[in-house]
Amino acid sequence: MAQRPTVRWNEGKQRWMAWVRFPDGSRRKVERVEKADAQADLDELLTLRVQAASPDPARNRQATFAEVIEAWFADGCPNVSPTRASRHARLKKANTIANAHQLLGASVLPKIGSLKVDRTTTRRIEELFEAMVATHATSTIDRNWNYLNQALQHGVRNRTIKTNPAAGVLLPAKRPPKERRSFSLEQTRVLVTEAIPADPRPAMWLTGLMCGLRPGELAGLRWPYVDIDSATPSIEVAEAALEVKDKYVGQGPPKTNRSRRRIELHPLLVAALQRHRDEQKLLGLYDGEGIVFCTRNGTPMTKSNLRRAFQRLCKNADFGDDWTTYELRHSFVSLVSDQLDDLVKVADLAGHVDTRTTEGYRHNVRPSLPHAVQAWNQLLAKAADE
């Protein structure tokens, strides 16, 4: 048992002194000229020490994954580590924050939320992701790790935890992603001449197909950015619909700065948009500042609304009902690049950062490639002329 502190004479300082150590590790000193005063101060400190609550054991003071992740959510899911390219803070969009909540809340917190971060090994985190392989795509596993790693980095930076066990995780081997596709030339003919004219929203699908808008850009398109009355009709992509938990919450900027673009419109699309505007006016849904492709109630369409409506369109065209609205954008890139044969121009039209992204959107739209025949015709024609 530790000896009770007592007042002692300090010859060097010519003072009566004593020291009291508190449960939190701090040490307080008594120093008085008169012994009675020093003893009174010491008795007061000893009383305070008795009243002070003893701290919990160290293992109880350690933060859990749930606590660290919730703190990261509360701060807006920040990126707290610099990259090779920049040391500036990067703000996340509302959709990204909602995605982080959904993924970590469904896949990570139920499994390891109650574990103490500083008592968890990297191997335990790897087991978490290995168990996801049977039910999750590789891209989903990657995003789960990315968000978890950011949350733990945030905890280390704020000294809530000492280590980040996710930093050294080795994720499971990649699996082939879902194969994206695009409409062929024949399927496009069926869409434009048969399926789209018979659909309740022909102008919306023609806009998606002929302009290659992202689902959020298509859902968030507003009339101020649609010019269908001038000599050079065009659409300006300057906004995109923002959604949180599959609910429209307002307008936001496009995905990147390169996504801001102005696309001239084909006469077929201009006629469809003019007819769509006239129909909206008749129904009392037209608003010069409002959404172009709204629901029957005049409310903005969500991306899930778009996906279901697009799947019905494809099913009615006998293409199957497993198409996604992003494959409408893939079709635009594939069809236009087949005709232009200039990826730089196609990347500009699609709002891609560079042509490497555009390459990933290109798919064959012909049953066979004619390039070899065309090349040989040119070569043989030159040989005949010589």
C-alpha cells in the first residue's frame, strides 16, 4: 500500500512541502512557509483525491470502430491525408457521403463495430473483406475499404486511436467486373423508329441517347439550359440532380469541371423537345426554371425512376429488362465514336477527363468490323491507278 503523503521541510527552499498524485496521473504540490498552512493544504488535496473518480481500465478507454466511424460521419467524412498531387482538403459530395453511410452501415459496422480499434489486427480486417467476396462486387469491396481507411485515418489524426489496422490490408483478388454493353446499330434503329416513339417519354430517351448525359445530368436537366428556339439549338450541361438515400435533394454541379459542356442538338431531338414542352404546357407542368423531365406530379425523377422506366423501354423493344441507364451513355459513346473515329471529340461530347475513360465506354456496334475491307479497297485502288 502506498505511503500517505506527509509535509516535509525543504532546507533548500526553506519551505514545508508535500506532493499528492491523483488517479489520472497528475501530481500537485503543497509549498508553504508555515507547517500548519502546508498541512491544511495537504489535507484539502487528499480530500479531493478521494473524491476524484478513478479512471476506467485502459481497455475500456479504447475507441471502437463504431465510435471512430460515427465521429468521421459527424465531421462530414473528410479526407485527412494528402495525396501525391495535392495537400489540400477535399470535400465530398452529398451522394458520396450517403454512399459511405450506406456501405459502412450495411457491411462493416454490423461485423466489427463493437471491436476496439487498437486491439484489432490487420488480419481481422482482411477476414471481413474476404467474407464479402461471395456477395459483393470488387468495386464495392474497394469502396468499403476506402471509406473505412479514411475513417480510421481521421481517428489517428484526432488521436482517438493510436493505429489504423486498415492501412496495411491486402484485399481479395479482383474479380471481372460486370461487362458493360451498348446498343448495336440495328438496336438503335429499332429504338429511334419504334420503341422510343411509343414510349410515354420519347424526348427524355432521345436526349439521353443523342447527347450521352449521365443519369444525374439527365434527371437534373432544367429548361434554362435547353435552347431549342435559336438557329443553333443546344443543351448546356451545367447541373446534375443531387440525391441522398434515393431521394432528390436539389441541384448540384456536374461530376467534374470537364463535365460542363454545351452540345448542339440534332433536328430530330429539337422537334421532340419542342413537342415535349408543348405537352407540359397543356398539362400545367411547364416551368421555365423547372426540371425538363419531371414525373406526372411535376416532381423531379430520381435515378431509380429513370432506371425502371429505361428497363421497361428496353423490354418493350425486346432487348430484355436488364439494361441500366448508364448503358444508354455507353451506347452514345460507342455509336458516335463509330461514326467520328476521333476519340478526342467524343471525350469532349461525353465530358470525360481524357480519352482513356472514353475508351472504356466504347463497344462494337456492328456485327463485323469493316475496317480491313475499307483499307484493302483503298490500297487496291491506289495500286490500280499506278
